[in-house]
Amino acid sequence: MYSIEEQQKFNALTQKLLGKSVYLALPEFIQDLRNTINYHDWRYYVLSEPVITDYDYDKLFAVLKRIESANPSLQTPDSPTQRVARGLTSEFESVQHLAAMLSLENSYNQGDLNDFDRKTKELTNTEHTEYCVEPKFDGSSIALVYENDLLVRAATRGDGTAGDDITNNAKALPSIPLRAPFSKYGIHKIEIRGEVIIQRSVFEKMNEERKRKGEKVFQNARNTASGSLRTKDPNESRARNLEAILYHISFAEDAGGNNLLKEKLVSHFHCIEILYNCGFKTPIHEMRVCQNIDDVHLFIQTWDSKRHIFNIDTDGMVVKVNSLQQQQQCGSTTHHPRWAIAYKFAAKQAHSKLLKVEFQVGRTGAVTPVAKIEPVPLAGVTISSISLHNEDFISEKDIKINDTVIVERAGEVIPYIVGVVETLRTGAEYPVDFPRQCPSCNSPLIKPDEEAVWRCDNADCPAQTEERVIHYVSKDAMDIDGCGRETVIEFIQRGYIKTIEDLYRLPYEQILGLEGWKEKSVNNLKAGIEDSKNRPLWRLLNALGIRHVGVTTSKDISNHIHSIFDLAKMSVDDLTNIEGIGPKVAQSIVGFFHNSGNTHLLEELHALGVNTINRAEDARSKNNKLEGKTFLFTGSLQQFTRDRAKQLVEENGGKLLSGVSANLNYLVVGEDAGSKLAKAQKIPSIIVLSEDDFLNMIA
Ligand SMILES: [Zn+2]
């Protein structure tokens, strides 16, 4: 979208804007700021090649936000600040598409493609037809309308003629430009189609985080994308890392109302180039123009294997007649266009028999049913065990023991039971009996109203202890070398470990006598455990396995406390004051410390020499956001004390100065700032920050 010259211009402008100490509310300046932020959004979200740090980006954004909120008359509809939507959508309005969104007919083999090719040539009365072939993204369809270069509407597919108006949610997706230079191509009003997706790696990360918090994992990326796109809270669309890929122009008019699809635009590839040049994410790098149907088939075959390593789910390819004139000659039926066809890859499904269902108790006490099936090979791995999630899942799919089940690898990774083959039932099937007692400790299970899972509430439940210790030693928690899952299970079975603190009291003499343990492995274990006494505070917090508290939350919290024992004294209100901590997490933490067994555990760990405080060197070693920068605080600070401010600067690798001089980089200003501010304003290199700006800097 941006030429090399433009990119150079914006890179230079960025440096200029970042170097400013005073920002004036002038229209030209604000426009520069907006254009620069839009340029960096494009680099980050479309090219994935950012050229500035998140910190510098956030700074530009904060300045724009501040000026706009102080001067609402200077705000424009395409300002990047407008992506952060306010309020919730109560109901989606239904809107008519400018051109009907038809579905594609499917093909499965070369014979089907040859038929398609023959029909196309008949309809267009030609010997030669060029095809565009591109991956079929497995996401949620979207239609965007731009008028005068501005995004005016976004809608879901709906029934094909009308969909839900999701403009606010679409604005929250940074890969959708709020302004796109279509007028450069003489286009006044345009409707474009695409797919909203979640990249596979992002989806997996989301699920890992949910698992860690004890939340229900998402089934597959497509459903998650479509659910997120229709969420009533637009900020959640953003939070879930949705991306839009645009691949079709369905309507284009100039200012005089002329249909440009019949006049100026010549081919599908040409349309994709325009979208690409207007700053959209497109399949331009994944597609190919093929001169005949044999080439089409060859290209599709290369994708049948490539798609497994591609970061976006695809369930096939789309073959389109390239020439728009020929597309019009082909026309459409009431259901499908005749100029395009989908090619479906062979589904990665298999049949197997459900032998039994086992129930596993997780570290937070959640009881998960796991299907044990006759081992079956599927997409390169043998599957014998599949999660059934919860009781509702089993009853919705009417899954019975001895049923023939259809197994699929959703998103090509996690095996999943699609359903049962009812016609193969013999009468030997019987329902899954869901236990009401914990399979490990026999305590009665409980199920809170708002949740789908049954839980064991017994703090001494052996299955939970096992999972808790395994979590404690894991990579994201205390990261104990030489002590994995198998070791923990063995030590629990031998009675060496009854609670977490027993890890620090292992009988090494006895272990040395066990089968499979040599002096070297015992020494490794000992060193790993000794080493874990010296971990940063957030690791200990995460290792405790408090429900809803994962790595990110642990880091957020540990930045705000001095010692783990501070947490025990904090109320729900105190905790929700910490950015990123919601009431659910806060309640869970308060509940954890309410349990005397847990506080006892922490006291024991402390007595055994495990680090329980937030040390400055931990913060510095992993966080050097302020390295080489100097700070001074002035005025009456509202959000933190002077001491805390000093600590924050030092923890993040910055330095504190005692007075205003040319050596000062940042002056952080509280209320009623006086002479220091006046003095700083005379030195152009000093950047004046509000308390919020400062907190954003280290967030
Ligand atoms: Zn139990």
C-alpha cells in the first residue's frame, strides 16, 4: 500500500513525532499523527513487519487520544482511536448486502475440475480460460462497505442477501483499515468480501491460557472467530486477535454510479492487487494464476500438504475464472456462481469404537471425561484417547459406550469426536455414567450453576495433589529441572510427596537406592530443586495453581506487591485496582488465601528457603523497558507514592535524577506541578509525561 518513498517519509515523521516534547492541538499535526499510526498498524497487522517498538507506538497513540479527548471537534471517523469502541451492542441490526453472497459448489477430484473447466468454456465460448486459485480460509465470512474511502459498514454473511451489522466489532480489528484509498482507482462505493480468522498459533496460545485458568477450551478456530465477531463487546473482538483476509470485490461504483466491475476492473487478480494496494490483508502471496485446469490441479496438490504447516486453517481451495468479463458470461444460479468452484481436501476423519470413559481430576478439581477408543491412525498419529470436555458435550452428541464414533483432528491438531454413527448401533450401547463422587477421593462432586464442569472440592484430594505438584514443577511455573510428571507420580506413590512443600524434603538417600536412579540423576534433581528456591515471585504465584491465575496475571500481580504474604491481606477491591485483574480472578485469590492450608503451605515454603518476595533484580533482568532512560517526578502524585515511583523506574532498568537538566529524558508530572515543569518546558529534549503515560510505558 505504501510506496518505498512513503515508507521513508513515515519512518522519518515517526522519529520527529517521537522526539517532540510538547504536542500542540493543531489540525495538521493531528493528521500527521493519525497517518503515522495508520502506517504502523499496516506494518504490524498486514505486513507483520513493525519498525517501531510497542512502547513507541503506544506513546504516539496515547498522545493522539489525549489531544482528541481534549478537542472532540478535531476527531475524525477514520482516526485510529475510533477502533476502541465504547459500550456494548445490545442487538445486531439486519442489513442488505449490495450483492448477494452466494455459496460455492464443491468439487473433490480432478474429474470434477475437468467438468467445471468444460462448462466454463461452453458458457464463455472460448478455448482458453485463465483461473485464479487460492486457499479457502476456514473462518467467518464478512462483507465490508467503503464509501468515499471510509469504512461505513461491516456485515456477517447471514442468509446471503442480508446479514448482521457488525460495524463496531469490525472497527476493533486492526487489519481492517478504517480508511482505504479506493478513490485512487476511481472507486466511490465498494463492497468487499473476506473471511475473519484466528491464526492457528494464536488459537493454540489462547487455549493454553484458558486451560491454565481452568476455563473451558475453545473447540476450533472457526467457531471461535465467528463467535468473537458477533460478541456484544467489541473490545473482546480485539482481544481475541481476529484478523480479516479480503479476497473478493462484489460491488464497485464510481461517483457517477457506473458499475466498475463491468468497465474498469479487468480480472480477479487485478481486484486482489487493488485490495492489497489499499492496505488490506489478502491471499496475494498464496494464490496463483493458472493457464489451464491441469495447472490448477497441480497447484491444489501442492497445497494439500502445505496446508498442514500453514498458520491458518484451510479446508480446501477456491478456483475462480480470472477474467471479470468471462465471469459475467458465466453468470450465477440462484445458489452458486458458475465462475467459481471450491475444491475440498479429503477430510481428516476416521471411525473408531468407544471402549470406555475415564474421569480425570485436574489440579483445580475439575473432573473431565476422557474417551478411550480403539486406537486409530489419523493424519499421521495414532489416537486412542480423546477429551469429551463435560457432561453437556456427551449428552448433546448422545455418545454411548460401544458406539462407533467419528473422530476428526480439529484444526489438524486436537482430536475431537464429531458425533456417533447411529446406524451402526447394535443394541450393545449404554449411556455414560457420570460419577457424582470424585474418582480419586470419593468426595461428593459439586457443580456451580454457571459452569459446565463438575468439581471435587476436597483440598486433600490425591489426584489434585498430583496435578498440583506437576503444575508446580512445570516450565511456566517453578521450572524444576530433572523433575517431570513421571518423577512426581513415582514420588507420590512411594509416599515421599504428600504436599508441594515435600519437594524440598525429599529423601535423596532412599531415592539413590531406587531402580532407574543413578548418582548423576539424583544430583540433577537436587540441583534443580535447590535452584527453584531462587525464582522470581511471579513464578511462585503461578506455581500455586490458583484458579484463573496464569502467567500473565501472575506477572501483573507480582509487579504490585512486595511479598507473597501481601496478597493474603488484600481484599477483592484492592486486587481489582490492579490493571488486568477482574473480580473473578480477585475472588479466586481471596478464596485461596482464606484457606488456612494454603497459607500454611506458603509459610512452609518460605521457611524452607523458597523466595517469596519481589526482588528488584528479577524485574530488571526480564524487563529493561526503561534502560538508559532518566526520570524525574514532580507535583503531587495521585497513582503511586514517590517511593513506589522510584522502585518502578529502577525495576525497569531506568535511572532517577534529582533535578531538571539536559540529561533528563522524562519528567513525570502529578497535580499542581510548579517550577520543575516550567524549567523542563524550556528544554526541548525533555518529554513531559502524565502518570498514566508513565504507567503505560512500563505496562
Ligand atoms: Zn477428589
